[in-house]
Amino acid sequence: MIINTRPHVLAILLFCLSVATLYSSALHARPPVIPLANVYHEGVELEEYWVSEKLDGVRAYWDGEHLWSRGGHVYRAPDWFTEDFPSHPLDGELWSGRGTFSALSGVVRKSQPIDAEWRNVLYKVFDLPQHDQVFEDRYASLKALVEASDSHYLSLVVQRPVRDHESLMNQLEMVVDEGGEGLMLKRKASLYHGGRSDDLLKVKPYQDAEALVVGYTPGEGKYSGMMGSLLVALPSGRQFRIGTGFSDAERADPPSVGQTITFKYRGYTSTGLPRFASYLRVREDEPK
């Protein structure tokens, strides 16, 4: 291989090399795969778990410098928001209160953060990405890190034992009545690893899932001129319609084809499709 050694050619080659290196670094600058939850069912050995409230927030992984989304994008938080966070990685959610998900996602997804909006946001942490410790020990370390921090925007999610299924259901009812979304169970002896498993379980009064919008059917009667139902596709490719759960404003301006929505349902039909599916919201938690 012959390389042209003229100064301007070398300069161009070096520039291209530096751009390629930066681009490659950006492609690989992603957080590890995070733990995800399965669904709770009666019969789980609850003495193996701790329970906490399921926050209706935006999942975020702190790598010591940046807050990352599940999809591997950086949330553009103001510098003052994270300046007193620990240098150790943290796993948690950006949260601004019960029932505020839509407003919160609009705040944290902006490429140019607005200080006044971020003043109402907390980073609620529930796990410490430490792969050689069980959760019970990780939680003790996490609590110490939060207590040692001077940040007003870092907060620990409280985890506590749960006695039995009846106690769990009573706690679920209380949280939902107060405007909460549900509960989470974390296995005390579990290690921190990515992917979905029974080490993390969500407890809700209904099941929920995500689907891709692929079309519409027109409304009739009082919904004439509006959307009647969404045609959605599951990750498996199976399609079905969702016609309930929408406000009039959402029927007039429905989710766009190609957007991902979250819906709730109660079990499955004999053909394996979600039963009593009802629209919840557009899933918008990735930075713009």
C-alpha cells in the first residue's frame, strides 16, 4: 500500500480518521442492557422479595456522566441537575409525581432543556449496577450513596418486605386509590443482569403491553369524522383493533402510523390476542 505523504493529504487523512474514531465511539457509547420486569402472579414466594411503588416515570440509567434512555439515547438534563450525582452508575426513573407521565416525557425529551421544567423532576433510584452483589447488599450501598450526595434531585425508592399475597393486594389497592400505577417486586438474592426475568415483577390491577400503530378505522355516530379505532401490531406481527380508552381529543388527533402505544388488557382470548384491550398512551420516552 502506497500512502501519499504530501502535508495536505496527510492532514485530510488524519481528519477523516479522527471523525471515524469519534463516530465509532458514539456508536458504542451505550449503557448496558437493563433489568426488565415480568408480571406477578399469585403463588410467587413473596418472602424472597421486597416491594416498592411502581413509578409512572421515564426509565433512565446514570453512567456517572450522562442519563441514558432504554433505547440508548442521552437525556439532555441541565448540568445543575446532575452535578451532585455519584460517579457510580445508578438505575432509576426520572419522575415528577403520580399521573404526570405525559408532561414529564415532554420535559425530559427536549434537546434543549428548560431549567424551570427540570426543577420539578427527581431522579428516583432503585438499583445499583453492581454485578457481583445480590440486591439486598446493593440496596444498602445505594442508600449510602444517596445519603452521601448533596443533590436535591436524587431520591431513593423505598423498598420493604411484604408478608403475603393478601397484604400485597391491599397495598396495591391503596397505591392505586391514591393515584399510583402499581407495585414492583425485587428478588433480594438476585444479581444485576439485563433482560426480562422473575427477579423483577410488576404488580398492577391490569396487564399492559406495547404495540405499533399500523392503521385506523373511521368513527361512526358521535365520532363521525374522527378515529373510531386503531389497528395495531404486536411484536409477533399479529394485528388487532383498539377502540376504547380514547378521549375525544385523542380521537380527533390520534397517534400516528408508526408510533408505539401502550395499552392495557385483561388476559388473552382463545386465539391468543389481548382481551379487553384499551388505549393508555403513546410511548414517548426517547429524547428527540
